[in-house]
Amino acid sequence: MPLQADGLVSLEAGATAGAHTRISEGGTPYGTEQDFEVGWFEGVRAVAVDLLRIADNTAAQR
């Protein structure tokens, strides 16, 4: 069971990293205002920080 859990955690980490890359590199929708772009990237960074914290806490518990 622990081996399966490790596999699932690795799979989820990879999916999260892929999603973050797609969002941050994809940018904002075409024609958006500068303020929207600033908020978009601040949001991406905030989510990434939270996901990293969750991953670190999960790894520390294992």
C-alpha cells in the first residue's frame, strides 16, 4: 500500500507541475488589460506556493 501511495503522490506532483507550467507559460487571454495580467501571474504564483507547501508537508509526513 505505501508503494502505491508513493506512486500516486508522484503522479499528482507531475500533473500539478505540468498544469502550472501550462498556465504560467500560456499567459493571459489575448487582449486583456495590464492589471488583469498582473493579477493573473500573482494568482499563478500564489497557487504554486500553496501547492509546494502541501507537497512539502505531505513528503515530511511520509
